[in-house]
Amino acid sequence: MADLKASLENLGRAFARLDEFASLPVTHQRDQAGVVQAFEFTFELFWKTFQKLAPELGLQATSPRQAIQAGLRMGAIPIEDEAAWGLMLRDRNQTSHLYNDQLAKEVFLRVVQQYLPAFSRALENLRAYVARGGIG
């Protein structure tokens, strides 16, 4: 559980940084790229946290896709956010392997409009898990 608490603290800091970056005005392409990179980092911490929790619940999560599925099954990801998490995985895979200005703009908008709220809900659920010892 201590390892999980450390993961949640790191995740909370990464989310706060992403939220801060996304709330600032975009005055240069560098600003948009910073938000996209902060999204990628935050996404990585989320799926790795889901991966850590999965075995405790009898689930296997050796890949990001399996970790997201475990997050859904354990209730960390609300069912209404399932599509957003699927898009996140796709965007993370695309942005981490190539850079395309149009893709960066599209991902930036999804981060601000869809992913930040979905991250916030999942983080709240993960914190509740630690507080009560299980996701309900």
C-alpha cells in the first residue's frame, strides 16, 4: 500500500502540472507541445498505477490497454469515461512515436476538453480507494 500511496502522490503532482499547463494561455507552439508532453507523462503514470492495483484484484495488466481495462473493472475509471480513455491510449501511442502539428493541435484540444476531466475523476476514485481500502 505504501508503494501505491507514492504512486498516487506522483500521479497527483503530474496531474496538477498538466492542469496548470492546460490552464495557461497558449502563446507559442511550445506551450501546446508542453501540454501534450505533460499529458503523455500523466497517462503513463495512470496506467502504471492501474497496473499496480490489478493483481490485488485478481486482474492482469501487462500493457496499457489491459491496465485501462483493469481500471474500468475496478471502478477507478467511470464507465462514462471508457471512450475517452480509449482515445487517450490512441493519442498517446501516436504522439509518442511521431510529431505532427495537426495531430498535436487535435490532441491538445482533447486534453483540455475531455482528458483532464476524465483524469480528475479517475484520480479521485484512486484516492478514495486508498482512503477506504477498495474501489466500490
